[in-house]
Amino acid sequence: MDLDKIIFIVLTIVLTVHALKFLPSDFDLIILITASAIATFQVVYGAFEELKERRISIALLASIALIFSLLAKEYTSAVFINLMLVSARILGSYTEGRARRAIEGLLKLKPEKATIKQNGKIKKIAVSKIKFGDLVVVELGERIPIDGRIMEGSAAIDQSSLTGESLPVDKKAGDMALSSTMVVSGNLLIKTEKIGKETAFEKIIELVEQAAAHKPKITALTDKFTTWYVLLMFAGSAILYVATSNLILVLAVVLVVSADDIAVAIPLAFLASIGHAAKRGVIIKGGDFLEGLNKAKILVVDKTGTLTYGKLKVEDFFIFENCPAAQDLAEREKVLALAGSASILSTHPSAKAILKYAEEKNAKLSEPEKFEEYSGKGSISIINNKKVSTGKISFFEELDIKITDHQRRDIAKEKDKGLNTTLLGYEKELIGFFTLADEMRPNIKNILSDLKNLGIEKIIMLTGDNEKIAGRIAEAVGIINYHANLLPEDKLKYLKKYLSNDYKTIAIGDGVNDAALLNAADIGVAMGGIGADITVESGDIVLMQDDLSKMPEIMRLAKYTNKVVRQDFMIWAVTNGVGLYLVFSGAIPAIILPTFAAAYNFATDFIPILNSARLFNLHIVKIKNP
């Protein structure tokens, strides 16, 4: 049992014995003086320690109130005041503990035992004893204890503990599996790549702990307010005493206007919101970043990996008319099968996109008899004893494949739209080409529009791609301002143009090649943090899924949290006003004035604290119009 709980029990007993008059008056007085003096010493000592660190806090105001009580020989009031203060400390510890438990509840998902396969034998060991390279067996219903590569098996994995995804994700050999996630169908053999503190799960827990401990700027403002407020009340109390010589009145005023409720309610609001975000797969590394979203006016976004997936997708497939080779192949499906077959052994992103496109169209594919890839140019395959070529127009010119002026115009027309092209040759003829583009994320235009409705005044896209590709993407998602052909250092230069003391600038990127950009912004938002160390470390806010729709959710949460904080200050101001009116109006008998003031302060403390506690039961998605 901690000291505050012991003090609470002792003071409760002392007040109960005093009220019921169980002890002789002299002995009862000694008990009251002793209890109030000991409890007061703890408060005064705490205030003194903060003063040594050049901090003025609510503890100083409480110390003044208690010293005044002892000087006025209001020992019962001093005991009662101390009881209120220790109750507030216990309540604060409980609410902070609840916020931390809401965040760290993920720790319960961490398995303690694991099954490993060693020298062909299966055995159970403690998770802490797993080593790098161990083969871990995970069966249906079990949680994965490490980060690793799937060697055998396939399974549907519930990743909600890391990403907030509601649906299981299908995984197969070659895919990464992450700690704390659960196998809901199938069985897996996983080769350990990360253990202990290096796993994605442990890193998230560490980040959230740091976020909870990180002092929000609005809390710093609260401390600044407290400093001036305490000094003002100290000066006001001194003036009031000089004017009235009424120590009882001064004591009552000091007790009524104590701001200890604000000192608990404001951090509680941010802790609760950070916990909610963590449950939704969003790590916010400090309340200052959550608070800063309310002042955000500029949004700078990277294109690749943010607005798009960073993976090529076939947009269309053209076959040239009056082409003898194409006529020889007869059907469009046969031409597509030829292109898909020529892409089977290639590692180039364009070839992978063409292969996927052919598979989606159910083309009948066959592996080439011979295959040779020319880096940065294209490839040549032998399929059914025929030469099939794929690649750039310059590569086809090197191969002396005939390209007519009409064909060049058709290809150039598609390139002017900001599309990539991959040509397809059959023997010595160009028979067609594919247009490819970076695949856009779904619903991006609506998400960006939503962010504008939430206060973002300007959205700027930065990309290393050429002007045509950038223009096509910008037009598709509704972005007017964009800059193309940028190196990482160029992106930083553009970002700095949009930084200001009058508002906050958000930068969103995939976190891998945008770490510098995210660090330079007022608020850096990293996407796709799950399993990527650099992503988790570079962002102030980390979206653990590749899901930009989480951003409007967090903006709404920030605005709602800010609304709750404003309400806390309003409640505090109103209750103080009412309390001061009662003290000065003469409605309360002077003999019980300090006791009334202490009781009033304690009772009204709960109002802003309970108002902030509402955020524990709030669902981000339901916050529509804060």
C-alpha cells in the first residue's frame, strides 16, 4: 500500500473519531494537531521540492492554505483539507493508471510460451529463450511470439492488436509475421528475425509509453497558467488579509480557487485520447502532437507510398492494328498470355504488374524455354520457339525491331498522359504495348476533401516523379499545388517554405525515404509503420496500416479532445465564481467557512475530471462534428 492510501485511511479515521467524540477533548485535539501537521508536511515538502526546480504548482497554493489553517488553529479544517488533497492525488493516480492500462493492455496479448522446431524435434520453451534464427511453430488459435519470415504453411492472421484491422490478413510462405498477432486459421512455421524489444509489438508498447509520458504543450501552458495563477492568488490573499485582517476569509478564498482539478483533468484528457488512438492502430507520440492538429493549416504529402501504393499497375493494353504478327496470334487473349509468360521469370516491377494483370484476366501462361533480362532495358524470352521481347522503346531500337511512325505517336500519346509504357515484340515486330501507373490508394480524393473540411487550408504534393506523372496523380486526387522532379533535399526546401509560427504544418510520408521530411515538419505522420523500424521512429504520429483514412479520424479526435479541454477550463471558471460568491456573500457562517470551502473545492474537483474521463468511452469513428 502506498503512502497516500495510508494517509487517506489515517485521516478518515481521525475525522470520524473527532466527529463521533470517541476521545477526550484534550487527547482528541492532540490527535487532530498531529495528523494535520504530518499530512501538511508532505504537501509543503512537495511544494518545496518543486520550488527548488523553479516550478510553481498547485501544491504551493495548497501549502499556503494548510499553513493558514494551522495558524488560525483550524485543525479540523486542516485535516479535512489534507483528506481532500490526498483523495485528489489518489484519484489522479487512478485515472493516470487507467489511461496507462488502456494503452498497455496490449501487453496481455504477449505469449509467455512458444513452440520451436529444433533438429526435427518439437519442444516448448519460454518466449524469452527464443533466439535469432529459431524455427517457431504457431498453430491455430495461438499468438505469434516473434517477428519473422514464414517458411512453411499459410494462415489467416488477426493483426488487430497492431493495426486495428477488423479482418484477418492472409499470409503465406515468404511473408512477414509479426509478434502478438493471432493465427485464426491454418498453421505456420516461422523463422525468427526479431525477438524481445526488437519486435514490432514491443516497439509499439515502448512508443506508447513514451507518448503517455511526453508532456503536451497544452499541459505546459497549464503549468504556465498555474504559475501566474498561484502568484496572483498569493498576492490577492495578502491584499485581502491587509484589508480585512480576517484570516478565516483569506483561507476560504484560497481553498475555493485551488486549481488542482485542472492539473489532473487536462493531462487525463490527452492520455485517454492517446489510448483510444493506439487501439485504432495509430501511435501518437505525445499530447503536443494531438493538440497541434487543431492548429494545422498546411498538409504536405509525398506521392509514392502515401497517395499511391508505390507499385505499378497495368492501366491498359494496346494491340496494333494491321500487325502481321498480332494477326498470326489471332486473339487478344493469346497476345496477353504471351506477354504474361514473358514476364514470369522477370524481377522488374513492370513485368510483375503485367504478370499480375495477365493472371487476373485468366490468361493461359507457360514458362519460357529461355529467358534473359537486360537491367534497365527489358527482356527477351523464347516461347514456343518464338522470340518475345518486352521493354523500353530504346531497347527495341537496339534489337532492330521495326517501329512505325504511327506506333511511335500512339506510344507518345499515352506517355503524355503521365503513364509508363512497356512494349511487347514478337520476333522482329512490335505488336503492342502496356500502359502502367503507380496504383492510387482507394478513396484518396474523399479523404483529402475530408481533411479540408476539418481545417486544412492547403494541400501540397511533393514527388520525385516527372511533371506529367505528378500532374496526372494531382488531378485525380484533387490537389492543385504540387512539385515534381524533387530530390529528398528539394522536398525539405519546399517544406520549410510552408512552416510558420502562426499555424502547424503536417507532413505525411511512408517513413522510409521521407524520414527527414517528417522530422522537419511540425507534425510528421508516417504511414505503414507495422514492422518498419525507420517508419516507427521517424513519425510523430504513426499510422500502423497503409490507411490514410485514419488521418481524418485522428483530426476529429484532436478537435474533440480540444473541445473537452476548453470545457474543463469553463467548468473550473464557473465553479470558482460560484464558490467565491458564496464565500463573500455571507451565506456561509464564518465558523464553518474554511470547512465549507474545502468541501466545496473537493466536490467541484470531480466535475472537470469526470468531463475528461468521458474520453475513455469515446469511439473515434463516431466523432463527426466536434
